Amino acid sequence: MKFSKIVASFIAVLMLIFLFSNCNKEMEYNGKDIVSLEYITVDFMGGAMSYRKMNLDSGEIYKKDYYPYDEGNSTEYQLIHRFDASKKQEIVNKFYNIGIFELDEKYRDDSVMDGGSWQLIIRYADGTEKSSKGINAGPSHLFTDCDYAFYDITGVAFWGKVRDR
């Protein structure tokens, strides 16, 4: 009887160790192949617009900014950063675990008068895309978490939540 209690206790301890060792393990993204992300923001106080594109296959980040009061606005995207494209799966896994691929289609808060809007477009290798957008509302904490994760992996920021050091 005493031996069976020892064996049962030993098995219980092993199960707890197994469970806790997998608690912090990140899940691997196994969805459709993601080619790029595009993040667009509009500031309603003045109409400034910011466009950011991240090409995960080429390891490039592009930007285009628009200011209504600036006649010299460029309509072309400018390459602003390069990152190691071999880190694509690590980046996608990190974003997946943060939850950026599970955003609601729309976010809205009509109680804010002159805030802003944003849109995230995820483009897949098969030509399809998924879009999420918000007016004066949204999961800004997810964008911040993704920006810090991306910065930790590549050394550059994308969402503008982390300032390049």
C-alpha cells in the first residue's frame, strides 16, 4: 500500500512538471502563408496619414506619409528598413501568440470627437487578405506588444510604438 502511494505521488509530480514546462511555450502559426502586413493611420486633427508596409518575404519595411498642408507629399513608398527575412517564421509566430491575427473586423468609439483611425491589412501568398480597422478604438496594446516583439527580433520598429534606438 505504501509503495502504491509513492508511485502515485511520483506520477503526480511528473505530470505537474510536464504541465508547467509547457505553460510558457508559444504556439506555432500553421495558417496560410503571410506575405505582408500593412498598417495605416489617420489623425482626424489635421488629416495626417501614415502608411507602413512590412514585406515578410523580402525583409523590407516601407513607409509613406501624407500631410494635407505639405504640397511636397510623395505618393511613392520609401524603403526605410531591412531586416533578416529568414526570421519570418519567428516574427509570424510571435505576432500569432500576441493575437494580432485574430482581430475583430471593426472597432469603433463614437464618444471620441477628433481622434483617429487605423487599418491593418494582412496579405497572404494565395492573394487573399484579411483586414481590421478602427475609428477611435482598437487593441492598441496588441500593436504595442507586436512592435516590441518585432523590435526585439529585428532591431527596428514597425507600428511606431517603439522608437528605434
